Amino acid sequence: MEEELTFEQAMQNLEKIADELEKDNLDLDTSVKKFEEGMKLSQKCNKMLQEAEKKITILIDDEEKDFTLNTEE
């Protein structure tokens, strides 16, 4: 079972993979595996950002509704 990474941990892992790929001393098979791992981490980070954006949007919308209700009274 894959451990649940925080956004920061996923980004650190992604940066490490990018550094390893830039060194250009990996064989093709290892490079492809690292690239695949990096793509999965990138998708995970993107999903986390989208979820955070949704939460922020909900909070902002709720705050605007509360403000509107309070000013109409």
C-alpha cells in the first residue's frame, strides 16, 4: 500500500527525480521508470492543488454569502 504523501513531500520527490534525470547517467529503462514515477507524482500534486482550490472557492463563496446576508439585514 502506497503511503499518503503531503504535497510538500510529493514535490520534493518530484524534484529529486528531475535532478536524477538531468544527470544523464541513468540507463534507458531506469530513466523511463523515473519519468513514469515523476508523471504520477505530478498528477498527484495537480490533484491536490485542484482539491485545495475547490476548498478555497467554497470558503470564499460562503464568506461572500455571509457578508451579503449580514449587509441586507
